[in-house]
Amino acid sequence: MGQAGTAAAAVRYLRGVPQPPRAHLRAVRDDERAERPPVDQGEFRRVLGSFATGVTVVTAPAVTEGEAPAGFACQSFASLSLDPPLVVFMVGRTSATWPRIARAGVFCVNVLAAHQGELCRAFAVSGADKFAGVAYDAAPVSGSPRLAGALAWVDCAVHAVHPGGDHLIVVGRVTALGAPGPDGPPLLFHRGTFRRPPP
């Protein structure tokens, strides 16, 4: 399908254009589901907060002239496949940044270092100029912002987008990557707080 076709498909999905039917797998029958009490959202957050994650900033280049690049803080990121090389991140359906990434059809995942907590907070704010005062260059294939000081970067093309409850699951095909250093500890997120790994 190519980058542009995949991005266009993602935008159509966001706009509610009917998609072809997909195979549906279910772990429990509908009648079993009705018998089970729903999981309390507060308890869900509390328990899953026990799982420490790395922190990234996902960026994309500007699509139209005069537009700023796009970017948002993301801790829902993981490697997915070695052959082909795929990664995955999750983004809320209501994200104002995701449609801009979908239009670009490409993105770069910047893995943040322990000292970059303030940078992460800047990219977590909605509606602000997130790139003001931020040093970056262009990732080699996508041209997405590659943030200075990040431990690693992964340059990608949008490969697929899947629904996942109140989030979208975005699969990226890796086109280039690097870990230029400095070789230091990563920024971690655990129980609602940024943390540094113990020495």
C-alpha cells in the first residue's frame, strides 16, 4: 500500500469511514461477559501503574508549509517484530496530534534519557508550541524531528493502524534507527511519576 496509502487509510478510519469486516476473536462469550463485573477504571490505573515503562516522544514532520512539526509524549511503546522490523505505539483516539502523524505517514520514536523529564512534560501538554527551544535535527528517512540528547531514535513509516478500545494501536515499519548516546540511564514512568533507574 505504501506510506501515503497507509496514512490515508488511517485518516479514513479516524473519520469513521466504514472499514471492511475483520475476523473477530473473543476470549469470553457475550453471556459470560454480562456475568462479570466491569473492572473499576481507578483500580485499573492503580494496578497497571505498577508496571514501569520507558518514556518516548513520538514526532512527525510538518506536512504543510508554515506548519510546525508534530509530537507527543508516549510511554505505550514497544518493539513488535524482527522480520520485518516493526514497532508499535498506542495513542488515545481523542489525541489532537495523531491525525497530523497519520497525514505525514511517518514518525520517529525518541527514547528519552533520565535527565529529559522536563522535555517529556513539554510534549505532554496539549495545544502548546512543543518544539519551542527544543534542539533537534531531521531523521534520515522520514525527516521527523530527532530530539537532541535522546538515548535512541527509531525512524518509521506507518505500517498499520488497529482499534484498541479508547486507543489506536499504531504499527510502524522501521526504516532507520540509532543509539548515539550518551549511554546513560533511561527516563522511566512508574506509579504516575518520572523515575531514574537505581545506579
